[in-house]
Amino acid sequence: MATIEYEDSDEQVRFVRLGGRLDGPGIELVSTKFAAVACAQSKRIVVDLRAVTYIASVGIRELVSNAKANKQRGGKLVIFVGDNAEVFNTLETTGIGTFIGVFQDLVQADASARA
């Protein structure tokens, strides 16, 4: 089961924490809320995937589509994976880093979101 939580660290940056399996059923559970919180007007978003246990292509597609929608609204979305090697390797293999910043360090993720 996928989970989603979020909090605004300040007026500029919002942290969105996704957890569980980001496969078809998991994305179905969080997609609407993720789109609502990730595409806020001019918000800088750090998506925290440390608690994600599995990410399928549909989960990657959800990240990309929300990053594009956020950018169209004047915002920016970056991904923080921490020490989640499985998710990091999956994202790296897909080449998502050429479109969306993917970071293992939270300070770097936050700085990139604000840039």
C-alpha cells in the first residue's frame, strides 16, 4: 500500500513523502493527492522516496508528469532518495535524472529545489 504525507518547510518549499509500493495499485491510491500537493502554484517540491519499497514505470511516470505540471506553474520538483539504493538505481537506470534532479543528500535536494 502506498502512502503520502506532506508539509511546507516554509513559504517556498514543500516536502512530499511517498512510501510503500509505487506500482499500479499504489499510484491509484496516492495519485490525486500527489497531484494536488505537488502542483501547487509556484511551489518548490522535494519528493522524499526514502520509504518507497518498490517503484514501477507507472510510479516513474507519475513523478515525471507532476514535475512537468509543477514547472508549468512556475515551480520545481526534485527527488530525494536518501540511502534507498533500490529506488535510486531504478531511477538512475531510467535516466529520469536528465529531467528531474535526483539526490541522495537532503541538503543538496533542498538547495536544488530552491535554485
